[in-house]
Amino acid sequence: MIYNNTKTLVDELMKNKIPKSKTCLDLTFGNGNDSYKMLSINKDIKVYGFDIQKSCIDNSKKIDGLMAINDSHLNFDSYVYTNIDFAIFNLGYLPGGDKNITTEYDIVIKTLEKLLIVLNDEGQIVITFYPGHKPGLEESIKVIKFLQKLNQKKFNVVRYDFINQINNPPFVCLIERIR
């Protein structure tokens, strides 16, 4: 496997975790690619996809196991009443969409605070950051500061960077609850 971009890395992380998962969240549903990928790996999981853009939800494929919800990821706990095995964020804006509609670091942090409480032992959260645009850079700085403060006895936090790429390339963080 060659890890030449964040997508190949995230796909590999999903391949390792999703087969053992039951409840998964796609907290930035967008075009649904991560949700569809999770369901292609394990057809027996339940995936909840969240997006504030109604068009994303309206355009989603109707697939068994997928519940696409037109609401902020901050409100995931109004729809999901079980602990979480896996969750994923792609921060920033929807590719090909309105660049003025972006995720906001304060909402992401509040969502993470709630999510960490209901994350199962060995559960994982994957976050892809896009610091190549100004709001994405600010968001990456603020969310990383939050992640650095997580208790190391409860969570492992790993950062995957492409340090030899130019123009502030995307990077990934993996948060895992320790048993």
C-alpha cells in the first residue's frame, strides 16, 4: 500500500476498524463517500451521516444501514442512542461546493467533547484537516490544541503528516480510546 494522500491513509484506517464495528458516524457527510466506503467494508454496520447542507442529504443514495441526517454533527446524540465504534470528520468545505460553508472549530471541539464520552473502548475517531485555506488553518490549530490536552491514559492521539509536500497539505489525526 502506498500512502500518497490522506484518502489512501484514511481508507486503510477504515479497513482495519470497520469490520469490527457496529455503529459508525460520518460527521461531515458531504457527498457520502466515507459512509458508502464504511458500508462497502461491513454491510452489517449502522452508519449515521450528518450534514448541514440539505442538498448533500437529498442527493445521498438510499442504502441499507445508512441514515443520512440534515443536521449539525453537534446534534449527533439526538439521533444516536448507542456508543460509537468509529467516527470520521473531513473538515473544511465540500469539494465543488460553496467555500463559504465550512466546518467551524468551536463546533468540532464541542462535538468531539460529546463524542469522546460515548466512544467505545478501542473506538476510533479519524479527522482529516485541510490547512491550505485560511479557515482550515485556524481550525487545524485550534482542534489540535484541544487534542493535545486529551488524557494520555484514556486516549491515544496520532497525527499523520505528509511533511515533504508543499502548500500546507491535508493531514490526519486518529484518536483511539484506550481500553
